[in-house]
Amino acid sequence: MSVYPNAAETAVADAADPSLCAPLPVLGRDVTVPLVTGGEVTYAALDYAASAPALQRVWDDVAAYAPYYGSVHRGAGYLSQLSTDLFENSRAVVHEFLGCRDGDEVVFTRSTTDSLNLLAAALPDGCEVFVFETEHHASLLPWRDARVTYLDAPRTPGQAVRTLEHALAHRDPHGPALVCVTGASNVTGELWPVRELAAAAHAHGARIVLDAAQLAPHHPLSVQELDVDWVAFSGHKLYAPFGSGVLAGRADWLREAEPYLAGGGASRTVARRADGGVEVEWHTTAARHEAGSPNVIGVYSIAAACKSLTEAGFDRLVAREQHLIAKVREGLAEVPQVRVLSLFGDDAPRVGVLSFVVDGWNSSHFAAALSAEYGIGVRDGLFCAHPLVRTLLGSDPQDVGECGAPEAGPGERSLNAIRVSFGAGTPDEHVERFVRAVGELVRDGAQWKYRTEDGRCVPDRG
């Protein structure tokens, strides 16, 4: 069963010579940070899954446009007209980047979370929603006004498809239904069988929305090839951290729904009625859900990122990322106290996102030591995917305790995890330093004392 179209082929396209694709230039690549043990070191940003650094190309394009910034769809002046053209051309760029169908709408939002909440507000009456418990909270939580079926965590891609098919077979066949699924897990990095899940959804009269927040920055993405009805992603994970996101896909549910926000831009005409009220005619295009002054800087930055990744060549980017993943996995495998988390098994295709636990260590303590003593930025916790991480750890909701004390001994269950994530801008040295630091911390322990402050583990400088 394929997990993603051409994933295996693209992963090995240039694997024999990963140096063919150098890291893409990103902001912050030369930033140095102080170490508690003395001196400074170049910061290793390994938290791409939360927010990726801006591509230098994106920053340069935004800086070149900034002097010409003007209101969008609001003015007759030259700068307003230029900004409007830039905004709408960016919509066309994103449409092409996502491989959308003719007639699909590209709606600009603030983030993946905003996009999925917009779609949730546009669901037809009586719509049933099916979502795996393994989803990020952005996909798990927006469906408050619908009848939701939460599906148990699958342990293979095939089981995911069978679980969905079984659930859909028992739904009301006459009403609308929506399946929400991730393309790549923000916890394990594993690729999900999106095309097969879309086929299962459509076979049972349901539609499907793809949370591509972790997929779009790492893999080529085609709405048509995957046959999904909508796709959502965030600019800040696509090397464009300027506060914009995207919901793209079929227009009918969006066109028929009440505007996500009521206000200027969403309305075509507004008139007073004889009874003293107002009569509103809303737009039927993407503008219907884009009320207010658009974030043209954010939108243009997403388009610039789409162009940059396309021109760099996803085959080469994927090959290089697989090279980095192999380095991390091989390094962590040499430390017996480290357990990498996985739903589908060690051989499952994945993007550059891995989570793990370390026997005898509180994860917050470990992450704080990586930062303070090695200049490495990772993330610890439950990663806004609490049900998934607790399933993987076999733990129940509870506090993790003070950072100075181990949260779990050998063989005991950990209560949260550490996540390392990287992408197109990550140099080899950063993942090599990370692997080396993990080994040293496990072998020698932290060199500094740490304490809990406002719920976070921090170096004790007292």
C-alpha cells in the first residue's frame, strides 16, 4: 500500500549524493547563543515542526515589496492596485503549488488551526465528522457543532484505512460526512496513507480534508493526485512566518456557508431595509471568508516560499532530508536509553520529525540541557497532540513533576516526550551536534543544575 505518491522514488532520487542539494539559506543560520557553561555557539534550530525559520528568499521578496505596501481591494492608487495584483497572483501561485482542481478555491487564513475552524463553520447541517485520535489539536478540536466519531490510533497504514472504512460503513448514508486526517504526524513524522483514506471516504459518500501542516514543507503535494477535497496548512511551518495560512479545495460548502467573519471585504453590497435593518449580499468567492484587510505580507510570503521550494526541487529536498533522518535515527539507535516513538514501526516513511524519551530523564530537563549546554533548540511536552503522545507513552494525564528529578526510571513509563525536527534549511552539523549531545547527556549527565520556573525547566543561576 502506498503511503504517499512517489514517496519511495523521491526519497532515493539523489540519496547516493545528498551533497547535490545544499541546505536552503534561512534567517538565523549564523545566530550565536550563550551557553551556561561559558562561551557561545551557533544556534542549532531543530524545532521546525513548531515554526520553521524564514527562507532567505522569502525575506528578500517581502523586503523588496514592503516599500510598495498598500491596501488590498480597497484603493484606486498605484500601490493599492499593485498590492491587489500581488495578493491575487499569490492565490494563483498557491493554487498551482497545491495541484488544485479547476474551480477549487484558495482561501487565505491565519494558520492551519484557523483554516480547519473555518471549514468546521462551513459544514452542512447534520454533517458527521470522523477524525483519528492521533490528530493534532488543530484537527481534533474544531468540530464542536458536528457529530464527531473519534477513531482509535491505528498501528499500520492498512489498519488506518480499515478502521475508517468500518466507521463510515455504519454512518447515516443519506447525510453529509467529513473525514479529517493528517498527512504527516507532528509527533512521529510518519506519513499517512492519504490517497487510500480519500478513496475510502469517497466510496462511502464522505469528503476529506487533509491537515498538511507537516507535509507541505517536506513533500510535493497534489490535491488532484491525493484526491482530497480540501487541504490546510500554515505559512509559519512553510518557511514563511508572517501570520498567514491556507484552506484550499472545493467551493460549494464554502460558498453556501455563512461568512466565517462578517465585515468589509466579505460583503458585495449592503443596503438599509425599510424595517430599519440591513440587507447584505455576500461574495460567493474566497473573499466571502476573508473579511477585513488582508495580510498581504503574509500571503505574499507563502507564495514566495512555494516558489522557492518548487525551484529548489522537491526530489532533491526530500533526498537530503532522508539523509538527515538517517543520521538522527542511527545516532539515537546507539544510545540504549533512548526510545523513538512510532505508530507504524521503524521502517515507516517519515518527514524530518522524530519524538523520543530517555530512560531516567524528565523530558523538560533533557530539552533544557540541550539548549543551555549545547545551544540546541528542540521541543518537549505533548506537542498539542495529547491523546496520541499518551497512547505512544502508555501514560495517563498527570503532572510531570519538578524538572530536577527524573520523571521515569529504566523500564518505567515517561509522561511526556522530546521532539527533534528539521527541514530544508538544516545543515548536517546541527543534527550531528544533536546526536553527539544526546549521547553525552545520557552518559555523563547534565553539567548544570536546573529548576522549575513557571512550569518550565530552566538553568538555576542562583
